[in-house]
Amino acid sequence: MNQRLRALPTKTGRPNTRPSRWGGLIYRSAVLLLLALITHAVGKPTAVERCIDDRMQQVLDSHQLKPSQLTASVRVSEVTKATNFCNGGNGRLNWSR
């Protein structure tokens, strides 16, 4: 009974082969796809931004104006009203003292 403990297993009939590259390729592809989806989502306007743009276009169309014809103060006022409307308000600015 001359048995010795070995730190490494005995060699089997199968030689050591390099690990498959498929795992790494699948992982990198998944990471790339995830980054592409995140980039796509970040680039799209939010629902509120789309709503504000639509409201601004309605104002321009109703007055038959082009965006360049609005003064800065009117643009700020209309964007504020559109933001109020799109966030659940009625779109009117009611100032109280």
C-alpha cells in the first residue's frame, strides 16, 4: 500500500486544449448589444420632451408662424406652458400673490 497524494490529477486520455473562443465571443457580443441599446435609448427624446415639441408645433401652426419668428421671451413662455400641460397641468400660467 504505497499510495501517494498528488496535488494534480493524473492525466487522462484527452490532452489539454485551449478553451473555446465561443464563450468570449458571445460575452463580447452581448456587451456590445447592451451598449448599443443603451445608446439608442439615451438618444431618443422622452415622452415629456415629445409632448412639449408637439405643443410648441401646435402653437406655431395655430398662429401660422415659423420657429424663427418667436421672440426669446415668447418661446420661454410657451415652453413653460407646454411643460406645465405635459406634466399634468392645464397649460395655463396662473400667478397668485
